[in-house]
Amino acid sequence: MKDLPPTVTTGPLPASRRVWHCGVLHPDIRVPMREIDLHPTAGEVPVTVYDSSGPYTDPDAEITIARGLPRPRAAWTEARGDTEHYEGRHVKPEDNGFAEGTRLVPEFPVRHTPLRAQKGRAVTQMAYARAGVITPEMEFVAIRENMGRQAAKEALTRDGEGFGAEIPDVITPEFVRNEVARGRAIIPANINHPEAEPMAIGRNFLVKINANIGNSAVTSSMAEEVEKMVWATRWGADTVMDLSTGRNIHNIRDWIIRNSPVPIGTVPLYQALEKVSGVAEDLTWEVFRDTLIEQAEQGVDYFTIHAGVRLHMIPMTVDRVTGIVSRGGSIMAKWCLHHHRESFLYEHFDEICDIARAYDVSFSLGDGLRPGSIADANDQAQFAELETLGELTQIAWAKDCQVMIEGPGHVPMHKIKANMDKQLEVCGEAPFYTLGPLTTDIAPGYDHITSGIGAAMIGWFGTAMLCYVTPKEHLGLPDRDDVKTGVITYKIAAHAADLAKGHPAAQIRDDAVSRARFEFRWEDQFNLSLDPETARSMHDETLPKEAHKVAHFCSMCGPKFCSMRISHDIRAEAQKEGMEKMAEKFREGGELYLPQEDAK
Amino acid sequence: MKDLPPTVTTGPLPASRRVWHCGVLHPDIRVPMREIDLHPTAGEVPVTVYDSSGPYTDPDAEITIARGLPRPRAAWTEARGDTEHYEGRHVKPEDNGFAEGTRLVPEFPVRHTPLRAQKGRAVTQMAYARAGVITPEMEFVAIRENMGRQAAKEALTRDGEGFGAEIPDVITPEFVRNEVARGRAIIPANINHPEAEPMAIGRNFLVKINANIGNSAVTSSMAEEVEKMVWATRWGADTVMDLSTGRNIHNIRDWIIRNSPVPIGTVPLYQALEKVSGVAEDLTWEVFRDTLIEQAEQGVDYFTIHAGVRLHMIPMTVDRVTGIVSRGGSIMAKWCLHHHRESFLYEHFDEICDIARAYDVSFSLGDGLRPGSIADANDQAQFAELETLGELTQIAWAKDCQVMIEGPGHVPMHKIKANMDKQLEVCGEAPFYTLGPLTTDIAPGYDHITSGIGAAMIGWFGTAMLCYVTPKEHLGLPDRDDVKTGVITYKIAAHAADLAKGHPAAQIRDDAVSRARFEFRWEDQFNLSLDPETARSMHDETLPKEAHKVAHFCSMCGPKFCSMRISHDIRAEAQKEGMEKMAEKFREGGELYLPQEDAK
């Protein structure tokens, strides 16, 4: 097989170390963070940042893609004593699109017997939370979210507009439990994906981002997709969705999950459709159900389920400028129409919940009728579906299933907040998970930017996770570079949102960069930035010498016009002269120009 | 001279023609627009878009950089009979930083005798507007801003939130006159820059963008800067600021202005500082005044004047994280401090207005104390200066001078609107002109994006012109690629703002792209986009064949998963079956799942 074994990017980011914080309630948990060392002249402690990259950035970790990552969560699940191992489903030819011979991606070399809940038990984080249990996953999340916040607590000043978010100064395990219990946050953590490091998606936590990967019938291989997953998490993706639609879906997914330190999401409908050779009308509940079991056993952490597309909503889309643009939505709409009945997703949602409950697969209730253009934003079809998603949320919650809600799409700025408000209102504060939204349609090739604007805004308003959009959106399948650009853009949007919400620790990193900038610590500026490589290479294009890394200017202004350098002179002079006193004298000197009305 | 003659990028954008609309009040004016032809299968008229690119995109125009562009506005100024030709100032060695021999960029080959107002006359667009005169410039702007709006008027539905903007359905010349008269818009149009095509900057017009170019002591040449100017306008820059700070400032600027179809702005302080060898304390009113005359005679359309930096404000910046980050602000602060007095800009602002009034140089009142980090946003220093800018606006208006106000900078999302509100309040609705703002400090290398988010938002709230930020911000001098990325990003921000404000014609282009997308008119999608080259090349990376340009799918989803294709099937089925009737039956079929509260 030509693309085996896959090679992935490893090694630490510049000046960075992976460090661990241990649990208190659960002393065996080790929560990873990244510490960025600063130049000794800074006289500052390292800056701690959230780290989604898994063992790949740890030089001491031994990475063998064909074996997969270590499985620390296996023991936690085991200890709860409410699951059972069983033989599980066998891989069928249709799971891989009937790929054969050299076209078949080999199975992942290690097979783990799947786990499921013992009969009648719910093994979801929500079930535990509601029972008052603080799981290791919850404590892990609490420690992870605090990210040095406790140490910096004294210095923190809260500032921001949260639009009803209730972010505490310090996240406690009990706070996490409570948020999960009331459905305001989820911890996507399939019991069959013990390789993943727990993380939370909710309005009162850091805003998260998702990166989509996956092959299509037209292009890309397993090795490329595994590397895209590692690459995306390296730059900060909090979850990854495998949206493969070509052949080998089952086997590619196995390679991805076994090596993924972050939760993996899928749209099971895509694989189900492959199993019926792409003929939407031929989909059945049985094929779909079999696919859910298949993916739950593999360890998929969340499923997008387009159960909100109901028959009576389809006519609402017919006069749209861009019809139905969600793949899942269009497939289900076609099915409904052909069979003249409600979808099997809607009719069997109860049973879907039973499956999710037995593996702790979270739901991402899909917005199959999201707008695909500015012209279609916030229309009747979109909001009708959202109301249905609210109803389905209640059903899932009644079964202790974790739920988030997908959102648009393409929305001009003045219509963004209405989306968030309506979602909060009709979905009981279940986390919102939006794609962008794109704020204009006129810039294909730059839709990471058109959507980054909308993503930052809706993140501020309360969206818990932002699904990235890459520059290739509407044009082609993203490659590795596109994935990175998409991730960095969305890290910017998420962080801008955290700042604006008044997240208590968010500004620590901004301030560290700003101090480095003011003190001409160029290396620190690069190392503290979201993409040190790019920052450094842009600087070095014009000033490549090492000596320039301590220069008190850059090529933008040159030495004479460097405002920061001049500011230092001013500060020095101020200290010498007692500026305040001097300035006071001038303040009293009166105004040379009076406001126009006084002058008349 | 090795870099002569400069070569610039010419030729039309794909499927585009430069067309002209004539005036009614002034039948001799020819207002350029760009028409983008669509594929015949669209059955649609060409889409008309605003065109800032000048003759360079007109294949019939003869471009000779060493001669400069035609000077259509010369006759309009002449006809007003209130100006006089005079010999003008002679170029001095210090104007070019004492560059000599091969290091001296040659003078522009053609010298035009400068014009100034006859004694006692005001030749500003504001003076004419207040006198009730609709100038050719005003009618030009009215036609330019409408951009096919009249033709589409029937179909327009107003939608948006303007935060007090008053954008009419159709822009009339009288509306332009009134906006200019009350200071709510400016038409930067130095009588010595007759090559420029008039444009307006104001809250009730399309949001504009500025691109900064200019050499520094460290890098770049005249030829590069001329090409950057042409290149920036090709992609949509509405004005260009020449921020050169190296040698040859005078001569480079001449080459730029004589070839620029858009207004050129400068910060005269930069050149003045060069004249005193970079020693801020040595600056004098006489050197500065001489520089203003020099640049006014050359045809600079707007001056950034940092007259708002007052002595008593300087101590307010001492405890900032990043001090003073405006070059002009830091230079003036240093001067004030050294001399223990108010700046010559503030003390002589009256005389500065007299010069501006004699050439119609607009003011861009500089925000010398803008915040340079999230930590410093909206602080006392920033807003104290803004209040002073409001006072200076009244003084300038009393002299019939056109004014806009510069704004920040670095501002987290939740503090952006306060900037706009305060500016409107204290500056009498003079147009706001902001740099970004950047919404986080943690992404050097991506500050076009961190700032594009802030720019879109503040544009929506009412900012009239957005100064671009390129990926190189904080790292180095932008090259040609950075200029393009900056311009496209800011065209996105400006357009997203126009959409959200409810500009009546803004959505025409979005809708055209969306229809093309839905109908798989790939060529039209590329041609209608802000950057056709990039869109096409991204598409062609995976599907290069010509046949794929009419394919009913792309590499993202492949044919089976193309939601748009499925939507067409749905639409076809709907027409066949009478969907509305069918769906009605199902609507009445009742709910399978009831909202949770009802189900209990």
C-alpha cells in the first residue's frame, strides 16, 4: 500500500514545552498544557496556553501511527463498571465502498474489542453529571479550561460583554458537572475513543473550533487525512470532523480515530449513502442504524444527525436563491420527497438516542436547511428547522444524551445575533455550533475571512464552537495548507470572542505579545503568536539577520520612525522630569482653541 | 536609473469591461464603472460594480508612466475661475533626503505649474457645497455611488441596521452636495491632482478602503511603489496613502500622484522629519509649513495632521502597555516634551487650514494616541485626543476645509462600538477613518484577519473609510502580494459593512454570485468574485479541465454529495408534483414528537 505508514508532523512548537497538571479528585489524570518560554530579559514566567495537539508535540512521546495513541481514558471507563466488552460488528465490503485490492486502504493493524453500556445503563457524561458524579473527564476539563487562570487570578480584571454567559473566575470540577447536567455544555467522549483528551463545548468555556477533513470521491488518501488531523490539532483544532465521502470510509476513519487526541465527529449519513451506492431514495433506517453502530464502536465522539429536516419544510426552500446547501439536508429532503413521508431520522430519533446513550456519542443536531447565501439568511425554512432541533434536544436530554446544535452558514452581520438569540431561546441553551457564518458571498478564495468575521461575532454572542471554513470553501477540497489557514483564522475568531466575552484569562496572551512588542523582544513575539513560523518568516523576508531579532526597529518604519522606540524615550524622559507635574502646569495654561460654540 | 521606467499591471479583469456613464448637470463628465459579463445561459444583464482602477484596466487607454494619466479635472477647476497658476516652490535637496547621483530617483519628467486659490478664495468642495454649487465632482460621485442602483431600484428591498446612517434609495448630486456641506462626507480632490477620479468618503456612501504604500529607510524603490499603487487600485483601493519615510520622498510621490486615479494621502510630518535628519526636537513650524506647501503643490489630496496630541495628554500614555504607537503621535509627543510646549501643529492649526483651503487638501486628523494593544483600548489618552479632534474639526469647518477623523487601532470587539459612538458625538459626524481595528494581538502574520473582523464591525457601525492592514503588519514592509491580500480583505470588510447597513445596491453582487453558484456557472463565480484569479486557481488545483467548468459538482463533495445538484432535483420534483399541496397533507399529519413539556 503506497501510502503506508503515514508520516505525521511531530515535535514541539518553538520555545514550547508540553507540561501536565494533575487532578485532585482524580490524582491519576494528567492534563496537558503548553508553556511558552520567554526571553530572560522579559523577567516573566512562561505563558501557559491551551494545548489540543496531543502527544505529537511532546518530544518524549513515542509516536507509532500503526499502533495508535495511548488510551488513558480506558481505565476511567473501566472503573465505572457500567460497560461491557463485546465482539462487535464485523467490517463489511460496503463499509469501504466495496474497495478492493490495492484500492482498499488496509484495516488499522490493531483491533480493540468495542465497549457498550450494560443493558439499561446510560454511560454518558450527562447521565453521570445528573447523578451528581464528577467524572475524571469533568475534572480534566476544569483543569484544562483554567489554563493558568488561578495563578493569574490576583491580576485579573473582568471586562467584557457576555450577553448572558456566566463565566466564573475559576472553573471548578463541580461547575463543569453542573453545566453538563443542565445541557449547557457537552464533553464529547465516546467510551470507544479512550485516546482522546477530554474537552468541553459550552458557552461558559473557552470558544472552541472544529476542523473538517476527509476525502471525497474525487481526491485524497488515508495518509493525507491522518496528517491533516494531526496538523489541524497542532495549530489548535479542538475537534475534527471526518467528512469523508469517497471509498474506504471505514478504514480511513479507524486510522484517524486511533491516532486522534481530540474528539472526532462524523455525519453518518454520508457513509450510509455510500452503502446504497449514492441513491438517496434507497436509504433505510436499517442501513443507517447499522452505520451508527459501526461508527459508535469505532469511537466516533459526535454524530451530526439531520433529523430536523421535516417534510413540510421542504417547500419553504424551493424559492430560495441557493436551495438546500447542506449535503445531509439535501439528501434527507430528497428522501422525504421521494417517499412522501417524514425521514427515518426523525421517526427513529428515539432509537438513535438509545444508541448514543450506550456509547456516549454526543449529538450535533444538523442544520440541514441552513442558508447557503446572504439572500436566504434567517428565512422561514432555517428557523422552522431550528425549532424542531429544539424539540429533538428535549428528547435527547430525556435519554441523558449530550447535544449541541448546528447553525449557519451565510448570514450578513446584522442578522447574526438573531440566530444566537433564537437558538438560546428554542434549544434550552444547548451549545451552538456554527459554520462561520459567512458575511458576504462575493469572495470565493477568501471565505475563511468572510466567515471569520461572522464567526468572531457569533462566538462573542454565545456560540460554543466554530466550525472552520478554509480558503477552498466553494472551490475544492482543502489541502494541508488550507487546513492550517482555516485553523489559524478560527483560532483568531474564537480568541477575539473570548476577549469580548470577558473570559478572565483570555487577555494574558495578548498582553504578553504586546509587552514583547513594546520591548522589541522579537523572538518572544514570534513564539507567543498563533503561528510562530509565519510570523518569523515574514519578519525575516526583509531583516533576516540574527542581529535584527534584537533590533529596536523593523522594516516597516525603520529606526527613525519607530514609535515604540520613541515611546521608550518619552517614558525615560518622564521618569527623569516628573512628567505629571510638568504636564499639570500646561493643563492649567488654558486652551488655545475653544470648541466652536464657545468661540462664537 | 535602474528602476526606470516602472512597469505596472494593466489590462481588464476577467470578463470585465470598463464603461462610462455621463453626467446630466455636467454632460462632459464620464464616470467609470466595471461591467462583468455573465455566461449566456444565465440570461442576466452584466453586473455593474464600482471601479477604482482608473485607465489601467481599459485596454483602449494608452498608459505611459513617464507622462502620467490624463487630467480631466483640470478643465473643471479652470472653469470655476477662482484659481491661479503660479511658479511654485522649487525642489530642494532635503525634499529627497539629500539623495544624490544614482541614489536619487529622477524627477518626474513632466512638470505642471501648480494652481492655488486666488487670494481670499476657498476652493474646497465644502466651500462650493455650502454656497449651493453642485460641482462636477459632486455629480461624478453621485453617479459613481449609484452603480446600477437606479436600474435595479424596482427589485430592491431595504434591509439592514444603519445605526443612524441615512442612505437614500438613490444618490442624487444634491444629496452629495448636502452631505459635503454639512461635513458628513468629503471629496478629497486637490486642485493639483486633476488625474484623480472623484470619490466620496462618508457614512451615507459605500464604505471605502485605503491602502498604505511607501518605502522605508530599509527597503523598496520608486518603481515598486508606483506598481503597488496601481496594483492596490486594481483590486479596489479607493484611496492610497504614500507613507514613504526613506530618501527620495518628493520624487517618488510625484511619480505616484501623476499616475494615480485615486486620491493620495500623506503624513507630511514624515517628510518634515526627514528634512531635519530624523531629530524630532528639531522640527519647526517653518519646516512643516514648507512641506505642506510642497505637497499641496504636488497634488496630495489629504494630509494626516496629528494636531490632537496635546502636552497634557502625554502623561496619560506613560503607563500604557504599548505607549504611543502612531509614528506621528510619538514624534509630536517627543517634540512637545522636549520643548515643554504645545505642538506647532496645534498652535498653527489655523494657518494649516489656510493652506488646505487654498488647494482643497482634505484633513485626516490623526489619532496620534490610538491604542497599540488590546490592553490600551479606549483609554483616557485615546478619548482625550478624540475630543480635541472634535474641536479641531470645528475650526477646519469654519474655514471650509474638509475633514475626516482617524481612529484606532487595537480594540477588542466589545469596545468597538463605543469608539464609533464617541466619534459621532464629539466630531459632528465628520467621517471616521479607522485602522482596523485589530481585535486581538496574538496573531502577527494574520493581522489582516484580526483587523478585518474589527473593520467589518466598525464599518457597519458607521466608519466611512477603513485603512487596510496587511499580513506584514508589525513584521515588515508589505510587498505586492501583501498589498493585494490587504486590499481584498478590506474589500470584504467594507462590503460586509455595506450589506449590514442595508445599502440598497450592495446585495446585487452577492446574489449574482449565489445564483451562479447554484447554477454551476463556475466561470461566472470566478469572474464575479473580488479576486477571480485566486478563485479560479483554487478550483483548478483539483479539477483543472475545462469540462469541469460546467460540471455540476466540485472536488469538495464530488457528484454524489452535491447538495446543490440535489436541490435542483428537488425543485424539479416540486414542479412536477405540486409540492405545496403534498406538503400540506403532511403538515396536517400531526407531530411525531411533541415538545417536552407537552409530552409529559
